[in-house]
Amino acid sequence: MLSRCPRTLAALALDGIRAVSSSSPSAALRLSPALSRSLRPRGSLAMSSFKQEPHKLLVIPGPIEVTDEVLYANAHPSMSHVSPEFIPVFGDCIRMIREVVATADAQPFIISGSGTLGWDQVSANLVEPGENVLVLNSGYFGDSFADCLRTYGAVVDELRAPFGTAVELSSLEVALKSKQYKLVAFTHVDTSTGVLSDAKGIASVVNSVSPDTLIALDGVCSVASEEIQMDAWGIDVVLTASQKGLGTPPGLSILLASQKAMKVFEGRKSPVTSYYASWKKWLPIMRAYESGSAAYFATPPVNLIYAFHASLTQLTKQAPSLAERFRLHREASARVKKAAEELGLRQLPLDPKYAANGMTALYFPDGLVASDLLPRLVKRDVVVAAGLHKDNKEKYFRIGHMGVSVVDPRRGDIDKVIAALKESLAEAKASKNV
């Protein structure tokens, strides 16, 4: 269990309940001083005493564990989305997310929704019905991205990699020379398989062979755990979500579009094919908040943006640096994968070059299935994920190692995962005489 503190938000809330008087309806609106202090967004004294309730260690490939500071920020009192206090918080998020993916001038869109909404944004704003799109498919989420693009009228070709691998750059080059594509889309890390695609190499090939083609990187499972140099590599779209490497609770769809992509959007001939995902609606909102004023299209998730702000501040303004974080993810990944190998477990990616640094996908040993191993891990307070790929989901499981579990060694999360895996596997084998 994670460390316990006697004064959690739940305990403080009890003080607030005691302060409610049943004799007056208006009294129910009054909070005790303890609860009021606990909800101050920047109160260092209150924050220093806040610790999360003990809970099982969450090491699936998202959502991930979040820091106390992020969870505390999520408990901010209700705030108007156009209040003077909130405007700079949202503006800072727009600015800081650029640093995470190394871009100077890409346009961020931070919208209430899951990472899936990023596909809708790409499909609705950058591709017009009847235009050609090439999807590099390395798993379940490649299937889904392609399906989303077709839903909006794109003519989609797919390069499908063999299970456990990514599309070879030579195949991409051949495809680009055979047809003109409006956009090439790929999943940087496919959460279903733990397969890592060569983002830098893909961008280099596309920009060399077909420089007018846009490049869209699905970074839901890679942003902040894998290095992305958006400007230097020439990537036009990075889409992601809040609940994985960015270390924030689920609920934010985050996308950055290059100036090249924005020019394509502004020059489209047909209307945008979505209402909620339309950049015509959201672009004025993002520009307003970044410039220090408020604007309205749909209400942003204010508390979640406070939490996101806390996480981005840790990522971009505090130690360890982003470069150091990427190194720590590589080291944690190597530790988990080496431990798994020593236990006789085989990785799903067929070659180390295809293996992501923020997660590990492992086949069950012969004779064991998910029900033999995963519940035993849960008994040891470690929660991992089952398989997801439709053709092989019963054969493997997935461990996430991202964010605070990796960058704060004092927690001992990676040690706990490895120890629990070793014990659980031995117990499961003994129970089945494997």
C-alpha cells in the first residue's frame, strides 16, 4: 500500500460535514475551516499535509498513478471557466504542452474528451471527404484510427505490420511513391501491443518522398514517456490524452497542430465535418486563453485543467528535466523487461527496437492464462492490464511504467511490480503444476 496520512481530503471532508447545520438550508453551503483550507489551490501548508489514500498500485498502460500535487489540484474549488484566476492557468497549459513535444509554434487544442477525440479532430479538420490517407497499422489502435478516418469520408489505405512489429520504412516509401496522400497517420506506441514505431524515421521518409503530405502521430501512449521532437522531425500533428505519460486523471483530449497543418485546415474547400471537434469553434478559444482573455464555445473541465497545470509544471519546470525523464523511462523499461526475461516470459514485440519504453507486453507462459496470474498480482496490490488486440488478447498481459512510478524512485513502484510478478508467477505455476 502507498503511504498513509491521517489527514486526507476524505478526513477533512468529515470536518466539513460536521459543520453543516440542519436548522438552516443556507448552512449546508458553509464549509468548516478545515475543509476550506484543504481545498485552497496554492496553500503550501495544506498541500504539504495531503497524501493520497492507500490504494492498489495502478500499473496499466493508462490511466497511471498521479502525484499528490496533481490529485490535490484536481480538488480545486469550483471555479468559473471565465474567471480571472482560471484564465492564466489554462493559458499556461497551452504554452507548457508545447515544451513537452518540443515545438515552438504548433497550435495546441486542449478539449474535454478522451484521446479518441484526437482522431476525430484529424479526420474532421485536416481531411476532406474523398481524399487519400495512409495508415501505418501496428495494432488495435491503428485499426481504430483507420475506422475513424473512413467514418469522415477519407479513402484509407493501410500498411499492416505483422503482429509484434511496426511498418518498415521501405514499405512506407514504396506506398508514398505509388499514390499521393493527403495524410499519413500512425500510432507511436500502440497500447494494445506495446509496439513502438520509429516516429523520426517515418517523418523523415514522408518529408523526403512526399513533402506536401501531412504527418499525424497518435501519441496517446507515448507523449512524455517517449521523446518526440515535433519541430525537428517535421511532424504535423501530435495527439494525446491526459491519463498516460502526462500524469493527469482521464478526460482531456490534447492535440498540437503544426503551422503547416493549420494552413491546410484554413484552406479546406468543404465545411468541417464535425461540430464539437471543429477547429473553427476551438481555435478562437485557445487563442483567447493563451493571450490572457476568456472565450466560450463549450465549458472546459476546469478542475481537470488545474490538475493538468500541476502535472505540466512538474514536467517542464521542475526536476527531473524532460531529457532526464525520458532516460528514466528507458531505464525502468529495461529493468522490467530484463526481469520478465529472467522469469522466462516472452515479450510481444518481436525485436527490442519495436519495444516501447512506457509499457511492456508479455505472453503468458504455456499452461497459464490471465485468470491464473492477474488476480494474484491484485492480491499483492499490483494492478496490470490484460491483452487487448482482438486476435491475441487471451495470450498476453500488459504492464505500464510511466510517469511518477518511474521518475520518483522513492516510491519503489518498479521494485514492487517486479517482486509481485515473480511471486505471483511462481504461485500460479505451482497451482497448475506448470
